[in-house]
Amino acid sequence: MSQPASTVSSDLQQLASEVLSKALKAGATDAEAVVYEGDEFSTLVRLGQVETLKESGSRAVGLRVFLNSGKAQRTASTSSSDFSNESIARLVEGAITLAKITSEDPFAGLPEAHEFGKIEEDQHLYFDDVNAMPPAERIEIARRAEAAAMAYDTRIQNSGGGDFDTSTSHKILMNSRGFTGEYRRSYCGFSAAPIAHDEKGNMQRNYWFSNSRTVTKLENPEEIGHEAARRTLKRLGARQVKTQKVPVVFSPEIARGIIGNIFDAANGDAIYRNASFFSGMLGEQVAGENITVIDDGTLVHDGIGGFGTRPFDGEGLPTRRTVLVERGILKNYVSNTYTARKLNMKSTGNASRGLAGNPGIGAGNFFLEAGTLTPDQIIGDVKSGLYVTETMGFGVNLVTGDYSQGASGLWIENGELAYPVEEITIAGNLKDMYKNIVAIGNDLIFRGASAAPTMRIEGMTIAGA
Amino acid sequence: MTIPAPDHKRYFIEKLGLSERLMERCLGEALSAGGDYADLYFESVTSTSLGIDESLVKSASQGISVGCGIRVVSGERTGYAYTDDLSSDRLLRAARTAALIASGPAKELMSGFRHTETPSLYPVAGATSDAEIAAKLALIQRADKAARAYDSRITQVRAGFNDELRRILVAASDGTFASDTQPLARLNVFVIAQDGSANGGSGGTARGTSGGGGRVTMDFFEGDKSPEHYAREAARTAILQLGAIEAPAGEMPVVLGPGWPGVLLHEAVGHGLEADFNRKKTSAFAGLIGQQVASPKVTVVDNGLMPGRRGSINMDDEGNATQETVLIENGVLKGFLSDKLNSRLMGMPNTGSGRRESYHHIPMPRMTNTYMLNGEDMPEDIIKSVKRGLYAVNFGGGQVDITNGKFVFSASEAYLIEDGKVTRPVKGATLIGNGPEALKYVSMVGNDLALDEGIGTCGKAGQSVPVGVGMPTVKLDRMTVGGTGQ
């Protein structure tokens, strides 16, 4: 069952409104307050025993103020976890004092009043079964997932454990131009992380997980444990391969990272600075004609809100669906109010707001549209190549598109997964990689806010022995 | 002149109204269902962040976070709860929540706290958090100016100054009562260089970053660690990258320059030697104590006692004294980094390595400043010894899979070595290796040990803590370089 997001917590709303009126009284020409309240629970069960149990709640308030001189504005922000009157007074005074030392910027400022809004339909973001679930049941799911992984094969004798996490949050955003919005979100998830060893004593670890906004949609703990075991066993006996250029098939978990770089490259903040390889490319062919990439902050899957779904963005604009790349053509940059003004565009409702600092730009549910091939077909077309199941490192340069990451996975021989490989790197340039995605799978599944199906990229360089 | 040691606990007693009596009551409540040990971790952090962008001061923010984390340990089990409300009601409630981990008769509490003195590795009075905002602003304005003045091809400059003052107090059922005040500052510069005539006329864009700091006063940023220094470094690397060729691909000799390339040690061995992974036997280094895991030329230490360093701490987040710990001596694995829980369960010494991101988090073994000691080789001889290889002097981040030992770190400034000479700059590339094996290929160690500039942040199990790394110039006979070129 889903709770409407309109359950009002009048205390928090009142706090936000108090902070705003104090800021205006102190000289702010505009102000925006955010109040956050959340609960978290986590447990780790290892080798059948509860190893950690953590349970707590926290809250915080953030304030952003503006000082308008007519043509331009100064801005600063403050945050506090202390809601006492004395602390709120300091929050307000601190923000005004800080704002006075910042520069006047004609692009700064809250959105225009007519831009505000929120998705009014229930987005199914909060389910009270998450908080209602007794701790003993949560621990039991973590225990079952780990136990299933450990029972799967005799080569699994150790474990990083099974865990179960929940969190619920309540966020209120209010500003001096009349916007008030709030939403609650719930999350629950569990995983198993078994460790397998081969006859030489070499160890490998992997994991698998299930998550949702409601307990009722969590998968079976035994199935998750078994999948974690299979994924771990697959890595045993991995070896290096020689340096060579081959087709690379990316599993959905890794494909989503490479597709995620499209969002980062289309980030308006990087665009106006010329700090992205997508700068100046609007309307140009940046990927193959088979590529359509979408950001949608409104997705609801089978009655459950997506992990990237929310009714309004970090500045109070309604979330929406934005096509970034349509059949290979770069259609839109993603922006918040500030970067949209810099680019002389409209905000795409992608403002992300932390407690302090200027709003950033964040994705909603971000994905590559599915193709028609099965993952087996995508692998089956490869005579000799790599199937990547894990990447490591920070070797992605969004200014140039240069891409170089550590990798492990399985070697493909004559269309079949032959043996595990590790201690290799894969390298290329994202500009070329997006044009060389020659096969896209039909296996688009959202296990997080972003998702991509299996895909194959031709002509990447593998460095190994 | 002797400066009296600052009384770190005063803030908690006088400003936050906490008393030793209340702490004893909370510990009593925490052990009301049994358990071997309980501790309270009080923390108050104030942070400031300033940013200049397009020569405008576009961002300024301040944050205050105050709270307490309460932990109960029972055998291998840990219960944890925290509160951002320090009233006695909320503290006692958090203690009862943490106590749920244990199930037995109440434990008798020790009688009285043992107040411990901490060293003074960094300034408290005069830390950057006390400085005028205008003085901090001047730093980033100078950085902006210097980067733009470096070369007309520098088209975008962003600079930021972030600092915080973190006050902590630990009171534990084993009598520990210790407190510290930890300042931390960091100046960052990020630039974009553009050149329409680069790459044979097709044009090019490149980025450059630099930064540094530590647990320091504002004076640190005068002298040789000035904003101009960081600005020129960022600008220099961006301009250099405009002319970089493809990095090579494959196995080859690699020479790492002094300082930040020490991130190799952090990833290749440091994490694998944290006691929690070894107690659980999930580390590739488990069971290797006393064995040769590196060339005899390699000695690696973790040292939390270096004055003013970003990774240094007067005490860890469990109230233990910080120390210098030898991890690898002449290639032989000597020890692990441990905290209270793991040292007790493993019957090993506590190295004072229990750290945490904030009161929201359970402490665990972490590094401080991790570096390789000097060898005897001259850096120029090391370069000369390589016929064809890679010379990498600066890196972005790194990552390790503790269980299979595979680690990566990504070069941001590197050159080809051809016939014993450093020649052309190459594009960024990720280097990959196997922790317990990689350092066996160290064949030369320079005499030019340097620590990094003070920018490192280490992530483990979702918790970030400031750390330092360092090493002298080092040659590894073979390592896999992940470029796309020949």
C-alpha cells in the first residue's frame, strides 16, 4: 500500500517558514529553506551471526539567501543539524554575512514564480511497510541471503556477509517566491557478498542484491544468495589476457556507468564552461542511430516510484522527461536554473539541492532505451572478445572523453563465455565508443536510478600481459 | 616558550552542557543488556566553503553539525545508534537502541574515567577556521588571477577554499576519556585550457587540477604553498595535456615520481592490511605476516604523527593514541592497522587506527599518512635505467578489490621514457596490478621521499576520511598500463 506524499509534518513546515521569514527580516531579498528528516537502519549478518546493527534518525535544515541589487544578486548558504532558536538565528545571520562577501552575478537567483510546480499524481515513493518491518525480520532476510550463498557450493567457505538496509526520508522545500513542496521516500534493500576460493587458495568476492521502495517487492533472499554465489564462482581462476583490440560486451551493471557519462557530458554546468566533449554539439550526431538516452524524473514502475523519481526538483520546478540523445542526435543539455540562464535555455528541472551550497545538477531515472537482442545473441556474435562484469578506477575524462578503466569479466571465444579474466584495462574515447555501440540488449531493468541493457562496443583497446 | 596544551574537552562541557556524570549514565544504559564494551563519540563540526568561478565569488556556505554516536560491542557484534540532539533523554534513548545488540545481564561499569593527554600535532588557536573570511577569499582570488595569467590558453578557472574545525570527545566503558580539536583546510584549483591550433589544427581542450592543505594555519598558504603555486600547477598540467599523445597499452617498466603517486601504496597494500579484512580473512594479505610481499628495497609505514599533515590525528576516533606503524619492512609484511575491536579479537596490538567519517558512523581500521621510506638511488639514475616505459608523476584516484588484491590508480600526468630520457607527455591512463605481487617488481627506490600536497580523501564502506600518501621516485620493472597507443 502506498501513502500519499502529502502527509503534512506541520512542525517541519513551520520551521522552514520561520527560517524564511527571519532571513527576509534580516535583509535577504529572496530565500529558500530546505528541511530534511530521515531514519536509517542497517544490519550486517556474517557467518550466520549479527555483526552490526545500526538504527538512528537525523534531521537538518539548510538556508540559501539572495541579496538583490537590481540587476544582479549575491548568494550564500548555511546548514545546521541543531534546530534550537539560537542555532537558527546563527544560521540566518551567517548566511546574510556570507552573502555580502560574494560577487554580484546577473545569472544567480531563484527561478521565476511561474516556473514552480510539482507532479500532483501520487508517485508511490513512500511505503510505510518499510518502517513497520520488525528488526528481527530484517535480520532474518540478511541471514537467509548469506546462508543461501554459502550453501551453494563447497568452494564458498567465507563471506563478507549478508546485509539489510532501510531508510526513509522526508524533505521540505520552501522559498520566498511562494513555492512549498514536500515528499517522503522509503527504501529497503538487501545483499549477499560471498567469498569463494580455488584450489590454490586464491579468493574472489562478488555480490548480488535486491532493493525497492516497499518490502513487498523485494526478491526472494535464497534467489539473491544463489545469484551472488554464481557471480562469485564465475570469477574463480581468472587470468590476464594479452594486449589487443577486440569487441567488448558490457553487462547491464557496467553499461549503465558508460551511459551515465552521457548525463555528465550533457550537464549544463560543464557545457557552459566548455569542460565537456559535448560542448557545442547540440543537434549533432554524438552516438550511433540506435542510441536513445532519456532522463525521466517521473517514472513509476508497476505502482512503485523509480529510485530517481520525485515530484519536484531541488529548486521547486516540476520534474519531467527529457530526451538527451534521440537516435544518436544530442537533443538536450540538462540544467538547473543557473546553468539554463547561462546557456540561454530553460531549466530541465534537474536541480539537485544538498543542505548547503548552490544547487547542482542531478539525474532522475536515466537510461538507454532497450534494443531487441538477447544478451546471448550479443555475446554470440563475438568470435574473440571481452564480456565486462566489473570496472575499477577513475579513468574517465569528461573534458576529452578519454576512457581508461581497470576491468574484469569473462573472455568470449566463438560466441561463448570461455574463462574469467582480470587485471586488465579497457580504454578508448567516449566520443568513439558511443558511435560504436553496435548491439543493444532487451534486458533493461531498473535496479537503481539509472539503467542500461547489455551492449557491445567495437574496437576498444585491452591492455594486459 | 611552552604553550599549555589546549583543553579540548572544555567545549563539550561548557558549550554543549555535557557532564561526566551524564556520560557515565549513558554508558551504564548502553551496557544495561550486557556487552563487553561501550563508547560515546561526541562530535561538533563547523565547516566553511568558498568558491570562485569565472572570476566571481559564486559560492559561500557554512555548516554546523553536532551529534553523538553510541556503540555497544558484545563479542564480534556491534550495536550502534546516534542522535543529533544532545539532551539527556535522547542520549539515553540512543544508548538503549545500541544496547539491543547484547542480550544478557547488565554489565558493571568501571569506576571513573581515565583522562588522557593527546599530543599537539596541529594548531588549534589560529587554525584557518578562526581566520577572517576576507583572508580566505583573498586566497582563491589570487589563485584565479595566477591561473589566468599563466597562459592565454587558460579559458576557465575555478578555485575553492574549504575548511573545518572538528571537535571530538570519546568516553568509553574501558575508562577512555579523550578529546581533540582537528582543524583541516584545503585549497583547490581547476582549470580548462583550450587551443584552436592543438592536435594539428583540429583544436584541443584539456583540464588541469591542483590543490593542497592540511591541519594548518593561514600561514601555510604563504610561502611555497601559495595560491599561485597551486594555480600554476593546475595551469601547467592543462597546457601540457593539450599536447599529450595516446598513452601506451600493455605491460612495461613504470617509474613513479615522488609524492602523490604514493597512492599506489594506499591501494596496493594499505587497505589490504587493515585488520578487519584480515580478521575475517577476506583480504588477499590474510596469513601473509612475516612473508616477503615486496622487494627487499621496500619499507612502508603508516604514520599519524606527522605535524600539520592532512592524515595526522592527535588521537583516533576511539580515543587511542596515534602512532607510526611499520607495515612492510625490507619487503617483509610486518603488521596490520587495527582498532579496539579487531586488536582484541585478533590478540594483536592496537595501532590507534580506529577512524570514522562522523558520529553517524561506526569506527573501523583506516590509514593516516602512508608512505614508502627513502632508498639509495638517484632519481635521474632511475629514469636513465629505463629503455622504454612510462614515467607517471601525478594521479587521480585509485581503487582496490581487497579480496583478490587487484588495484588500479589513474595517472593524470605521465610521460614516455625512451632510451633513458623523459620525452613526450601522454594522456591519462589507468594502471592496474595485484597488491601482494606488484611491489615485488620494485627494482629501484629513490632518495627523494615526498608526501603529497594534502588533498587525499579515502573512502571505505561508504565512509570518507582525510589521509596522506607519499613515496620517493620508484621503479617497477613491470606493470600494466591501460592506454590505447603502441
